[in-house]
Amino acid sequence: MKKVLVINGHQYYPFSEGKLTKTFIDKAVSMFEGEEFEVKMTNAQEAYDVEEEVEKFLWADVVFLQTPLNWMGVTWSFKKYMDDVFTAGMMGKLSNGDGRKEEAPKKNYGLGGLLDGKYMISVSANAPKEAFNNKSETFFDGISEDDLLLPMHLNFKWFGLKPLKTFFSYDVMKNPEIDNDLARFEQHIQQEFISKI
């Protein structure tokens, strides 16, 4: 039985209550459980036990992170979660420090990861799809969604996890297409998650 750690990275604001994040998580968990995956959940803005969270990463075959894009990155509550949990796991549980050895201190930075699983990031963003991969849109200046998420990809890589294809729902505040997003999400989870683990 495959084991999936589902992390809710939402941070509550009066204009962003977390309903969409919960909807995506509920859909994903329903699909995972339908395939008889074992699921554990974490909500980064709620109280958590750091050691228990480290153990969840050790337990999981796959980590699924659902988060809004918040100031071009993850929310502050999920950043705090990473600071707490990833730091606690860094010296011998999730990684052997930064991967370098005394005899070669200039080599293999970031390659000390001890995990052998995968991860998927699913993001809801206010930016339209057309803002990415498009040099004529000067704010992002042609970068992709995964370029924007590079710090998160590197954080997971630090611990040895390998990426599954990222999912993005776009323009969720100014021009939402939630039914279409959920249909795309369901297809994405089936094709890029369930069939690949």
C-alpha cells in the first residue's frame, strides 16, 4: 500500500479563507483513498508536533503539497513549518546535513538527502496562465511556473525527493474557472500522480 503525506499549506486571510485549497485536498484525498493509498494529513497553520512531522516524511512514499501562491512563494505558516520540521530532520533523519564531506568540502552541496520518495506541488495562484512562459508579459519576464517554485523544488531535492509534475490553477481571484480547474486537477492527479507511483 502506497503512503501519501498530504500537506495543506494555506494561510487564512479574510479574503482567502482556504475553501479552494480544501476543495483540492478533499478531491486528491478521495482519489488517493480510492486507489487504496494510505493517507496522513498535516495543516501547516495548525499546531503540530515537530518530531511527529519528521516521522511522517520518513513514513511517506509521496508528499503532496497543496498551497496558494503567496507573494511569489509559499505562505508564512508553511515556511515556518519547513523551518521547524526540515531543520529538525536535517542531521541524520531526513538528510545528512548538506551532503558535503570533510575531505571534499566544495562538492555535493545539497545532496545529503536520505529520503527515496517523490513529491507533487499543487498551487492556486491569482496570476493568469498567460503571465508565465511569455516574454511579452514583463513581470515574470518569461519564467515558468516551476522556475517561480524553484526554492520549493530545491527544498524537496535537499531531502532526496524526486518531483512529479506540478499542477497550477490560475487566476483564482480575478477570473476563476473552478469547475475547469477541478476537472484538470482530477486528470492531473490520475495521470501524473496515481499512474506514476
